[in-house]
Amino acid sequence: MSWIALPALVAAKDEAQTHLAQARLYMRKQWFDEAAAELEQATQTPAGATNAEVWWLLAQVRYELLDAKGAMDAARTAAGVASDPGEASQAQAYADWIETSFGLVAIAAPQPGVQSRLQLDRESLLLDPELKRFVDRVALEWTHPQPLPMQIMLPSGDYKIQGTPVRAEPGETTELVLPMGSLGQAGFAALQVTRLEVSSGVGMLLGERVDHMRPSWELELGVTQPLGAWLVGLVVDYSLRSYQVQDRGTTRQPQALTLGTRVGRELMLGGPLALRPAIGYRWGLVPGIPMACSGLNLVCTAPDLTPDPEILIYAIGSAHFVTAELNVDWRRAGRTNATGVGVRIAVDQLFGQVPDQGKALVVDSDHSLNYSSESGAWRATSLRMMANFSHAF
């Protein structure tokens, strides 16, 4: 052995022993997650990888964390590296017990990326108190959302998972694909798949420059993608706007389209009801912004800045929409998809601008006038109330 390499070997052994000692402390406190982390780090060292005690303790910790398959694998490794025949026999017997007493169940959903609480019901009799304890602990753990697909070893026997019968057989893998309708009562809160959303309702603009606007019909299309706990979406909104033209009655303008994005969180109110607050940003066109014009070349400003205008035009302005909204939805899951219906209330703060140069169409004619704008900035507030339909696919 090289004397130069000896310090590195000693350091590696000390590192493995440090992780092992820390793991023992965590196990006495029943902090099994922390103990598993220390032992996993120990197995990555040269000294720990061949230390039977490290692998034997890791097998026990993994079992406490309900990872029977991982416990079986660690016990087999402990038996393989143990120098003491008694220790090897004990570890091998533990691995054999798991292999002959447990069966592997692979649980999946119709769509990838789903998280859901799962209900586990034992249908067959278990005489071994340790196996009964294991099943009860799994059932308790599954009251929290579980990522799907997942694999778990259960004591051999008959079960119902979300009401669907399944049997765990030693030495076999049983596959169970749960229908979407059985994945929890919370509906979309467990569904990490793309959603198409359609909203329609009534909107109203409020502000000095838009007080001549009439309530508008709103249609919004959105695509929403869950990213962990967040919902991120792209939206397109069309408004059928009409406004009062001075001395000319009401007119409509089709150019009222906005594009944007939003991000929110979904909170369950109980049962199938979901509450989703969100914020967003959109950019688009708002027709009917009044401009008072004077002079031969029609220089236009806001009406309150021109005391005696020669002509009043209604320009198409652009605007930045800063949005806060609240959704309340009722969700229903089918076998391979899910739908939701509800209401959405949104408040938008608009920061608008009229183009520096433009053309104004003369009412009741095909003629248009060129104009230039000054002081074209404007602000308004929008209130929208819409019915909302969601479909996950």
C-alpha cells in the first residue's frame, strides 16, 4: 500500500463513520428522513459502500419510510458485503422475508404528472401485526397528495385503491391505472395537465376618458398549464365595445383585442369547489378614446386640454392591462379528463396611449382625416364578470 494514498483512505473512512454516527442519532429520535439522507451519503464513500452496518441500517430506515423494495435491496447488499456470517445471514433473511411477504403494485393515472390523495382499504386478513402496521401507515401517508405514477410494495393480499380492486402478489408486479374520476374529490387541484378555458360575460370601463363607453360583451380564451403549485396561462380576450358619439348616437368598433398571460394558485374550499386568485398582464387595443382636435392639420389632445375644439374624434388607443382576478369553480372529473364551471371576477388597471399619428373616419361617410395627437396618455379601470368553463385533457 502506498503511504501517499493512506491519508485519503483514512479520510474516506472517517467520513463514512461520521455519516453513520449521525444516522444512528437520527434513528434514535425517529427522524428517518434525515437518517436516510446520512446513510445514502455514506454509501457514496468507498468505505461506506462496503460497510455492512451502513447498508443494514439503511434497509431498516427505508422500511420505516414505507420503501419496502428499497429496504430489500439494501438488505441484500448488506448480506453481500458482510464479513461476519451471522450478519450476512440476518440481512439475507430480512430481504427474503420482504420478497416473500410483499408484492409490487404500480399505480398510474390516465395522464402524466398527476398528484392525488389515495384511499387504501385492506380487503384480506393480515395476521402479522407488523404487516398490518405497515398497511395502516401507508394508508395514513396517502392522505397527503402522492405523485403518480408510483410504485410501492404492499403486504401480499387484496386491496382497494380509490375503490378499485387490486391484488399484491409476491414476486409479481401488479399494474393499476386509476380513472381520472377516482383521483380525489378535489378535482383539478390534483391535476397537473393542460387546461383549456373559455370565459364569457360583461365588462365595463370606468374613467374620465371612457365615461361614454357602454358595457361590453367579453369573450376570453385561455390555455393554462400547472407548474407545481402554480398555474400559468396564456389568454386572448375580445371585447365587443360600443360607445356614445357626441350628437350621433351609439357606434361599435370591432378592434378591441388583447393578448397576455396570468399566474395564480388554486385553493380548495372543500369537496369539488376551487378558489383561484391570480394576477396577470395583457396588451391590446381599446377603441373610442375621445380626442379634441383644432387647427388646419388637426392637432389633437385630451378634451379637457382643448377648451374650444373644432372637431371631436374617437381614436383607437393601445393599453397595458394589469389584472387581478378571482375564480370560483366547481370541478368534476371524468375517466380520462376533467371539467369545471364557475364564475370569474376581474379588475384591470389600464395604462393607455393614443398613437402619435392616425386617421379618423368621418361619420356616415367613406372619408377619413389625418391627425396627430399630443398628450395622448390616458388611464381607466375595467371591471369584468364572466362565466368560466374549463376542460383538462
